[in-house]
Amino acid sequence: MRFLHAADVHLDSPCSSRSETVRQKLRDASRLAFRRLVDLALAERVDALLIAGDLFDDERLSFQTERFLLEQIHRLDAEFIPVVYATGNHDPGRAGLRSLELSWPDNVTVARDKTAVRIKIEGGSRESGSREVLGVVTAAGHETAAETGDLSTGFPTPEGRVPEIAVLHTQVVDSPGSAAHQRYAPSQLEALRGSGHDYWALGHVHKRSVLCEHPGIHYPGSLQGRTHGERGPKGCLLVDVHPGTKPDVEFKKLAPIQWEDVEIRDPSEATTLDALIETIAEGWHAVAGSETGTEWIGRIRVSGATPLWRELSGDDDQDHLREELVYRLGLLDLTLEIGSVHPQVQADEHRAREDVLGETLRLVSDVRTGDASLTGLSPEQLIGLDDPERLHEYVAELLDTGEAEVLSRMLKDTAEGR
Ligand SMILES: [Mn+2]
């Protein structure tokens, strides 16, 4: 039996941390990814499409997206491709909720609560009537948004004559990336391995991961990444299952927008902002490649010793650098994070000096670490302090690049970055 396994589509997800333009692009991208999923199902002539929960977020499904979703499912119905959809914690199957009330075409089976639903998947010629059972899909769903029980325990033991596939939105305890997710409907890897199913089509963890090759126990990851935490290519799994052997599982990229991170830890060679842009561009292309047909959202972190430490510490130059990078790398959006940047001469080398420089560096350092008293400094006098309780923390922030500043003003070879 051959099928597509997708999960965590999150249609119409708000992605609230981004600008309105980017949010709109991400919503469109989720829909395009879903359309591509249906295109792929038709092109590969699969026997079924399995969706392991979180197809959308609660009741937050616009009328337009609802129509789009049903149109896409109708395309599969027209080609007699069954869809098995097990609800997740974001789209629970309680009566009155969208997952249940949508006017699903006849090819859709919704597993809406802990009662396991069994569906025979048939193949062969419709005209001659010589139909055969290719496999059995069993699915259970989340009835509410906070299922705490192990839903996998209600799955009946497979009979073993044809491939048996299980569909479930669950957090397999101790699976990679599971710590980032809340503990909804936890299940045990050993129990899934020993259940007798040939393949577990899981959902919930947004990172693609293989928990077991044989039997196949897989998370396909989200269909389209929504945050910096969901990096890399996103899509679905194309699976072939033959009883008794390891399933063939192939990842198919579908997401039109991809998130990636680049970290520049040694920018010391770049002596101008243009040279720094060049360094970052090299780092970016090493991660993102030169692939076309994908839009990118980047997060770039720069830290370490650099002759540009003073420019990089100022908002104006950061904004300029960010805009240049967006243009140069052709990004849809960019989060630029300037970490701790400092001149190439380290304050540590001069802190022990028995002169005014050593004394100043020690004082700045002590204020930053909280070892020096701020007695006499009145919170009312300080510009920009909104909470008097944060006095020490605030002064430490003001002195964040204080040692570098003192060094560059007093020592010849630091001003130019040496
Ligand atoms: Mn999800």
C-alpha cells in the first residue's frame, strides 16, 4: 500500500510575531503547501492520504480557507482517493467544532475521539469490480484540546494479513524535539513498536523525525514552517508499506517558504560593513544553497571580535545592515541579532594594569557584574530607566560595551581595531 503521510498543517495560523505582509505570505504558503500535497497524491496515484492532526487551529478557519480546503479534498474524492484525518489538540473533534462540522466529501473519514476507527483501503479495477483490500488504516483523534491519556492503547491488535497503518496525533515520550511541545496525549515508543502495526503515521512534533525504521514510526513535521524553530525543508512523507519488510519512506518537500539560521561567530576579518555583508552572504549561501522556487525567512546572529563592534552596537547601522542583507540575499524577512561584539583587543589583557586604565576597566567590570555599589546614584536622574527596581541591571546594560569604549578611546591600536 502506498500513501502520503502529512500532519500539522495549521491552516490560517496567526504567526503573530511577524509583520502583516509576512503573516499573509505565511498563510498563503500553508495553503499552497496543502495544494501541492493534493497534487502529489494525484501524481503519485497513492491509495490514501493520511493527516495526523492539527489541520487548522481551533475555530480560526476563515470562510475562504474552509472553501479552499474542501475544494482540495474534492479533487481527491473525484479520483477515489480516501482521506483519513485524525484530529489533534489544535483541531479537536468535540461536537460543534469545525473539524467535525465541515461538510466533508464522502472520501473523508474523521477520527474525532479515542474510539479507534478502522478503514479498509481498496485497490484494483473499479469497472470490473475486482477490488482487493490493500491495507487497513486505524485512527483515533483528540476530542478535546487537552487529552492527557495514551490514545494508542485503544488501537486493536492488527490481524496481519494486509499492511496495517495507525494514524495518531501524539507526543511519543522522549522522542527528539518532544521537549519543546506540551505533553498532550503521551504514548510510549516501546508500545508503538510492539503493537503489530507496520507503520505509525504520527503528528504533533513539528520537526521531522524517524522514531523507528521497522516498523515505521515517523513524524513528518509541519507542512510549512511557521517560526524560527521550524527550520529546514518542510513537507510530507511518501510511504510504501509491504507486510513484513521495512517501509519505504521518502520525504517530499512542499513548503514554499523556508526558515534558516546563520551564525557568524568570527567576523574579525571584515573591516567594513560591505565586507561584513559579504561574509554573511557566504555563510547564508552555505546553508540555503542557491535553490530557486523557495522564499526564505532568515535569522542571522553576529557576535565576537570585530573592528566594526561600535557600528554594530548602534541601532542605525544595525537597521542599515539588516536592510542591505534583506536585499542582497533576497529574503522575505530577516531577524538580525547582534550578540556580544567587542574589539579584537580584550579588556582582560589590560584589567590588571596599575594605572588609570586598569582602574577604569576594573570599575566598569565591577558595575557590570554587580560587585560595585551604586550608592548615591538616584534612579530619577537616569535617562531611560522606567522601573527603579531595575537600576543595577539597567546601568549594567548601559555599560555593556563600556570596556571596549574605554579601550578604544585610550589605547592607540584598539581604535582601528588592530
Ligand atoms: Mn501542531
